[in-house]
Amino acid sequence: MAEESNRCWPGYEPVPGKPEHSQGSCRKKAPSKSTAADKKAQQSREKQLDRWQEQHPGSPKKAAQHLHKAGTKT
């Protein structure tokens, strides 16, 4: 199960019956299931996306999918 949960972003969980890495294979966790680490990672990602959108006005958020995990510089 640990491998299965690692394939999704922090704060997201695998959708049963969906193939790995396919569209819709992860969904946002219910707030009651989210851990403090999940919430912190989501806030960090939101800040990262906000900064990206400031630098790329008019671009859709999905264009930022190339960004690395929030908090890393690789």
C-alpha cells in the first residue's frame, strides 16, 4: 500500500480501479483524512503555483505541471 500512496501528490489518494498514472487516478483526500504534512505540502504547492502564475500571466495553471515538487530545486 505504501507504493500505491506514493504515486499521488501529498494530500491526494489513489482512486480504486484506475490504472496508475492515468488521468483521474488520484483524488484529493477528505480534510478529515489529511495529515498536517499533507496540508503543509498543499499550502507550499499553492504558493508555488501562485508565484508561477504571477510570472506567467494569462497562462492556465495546467501549464505549470512541469514544476518539481514544491520545496525542491531540482
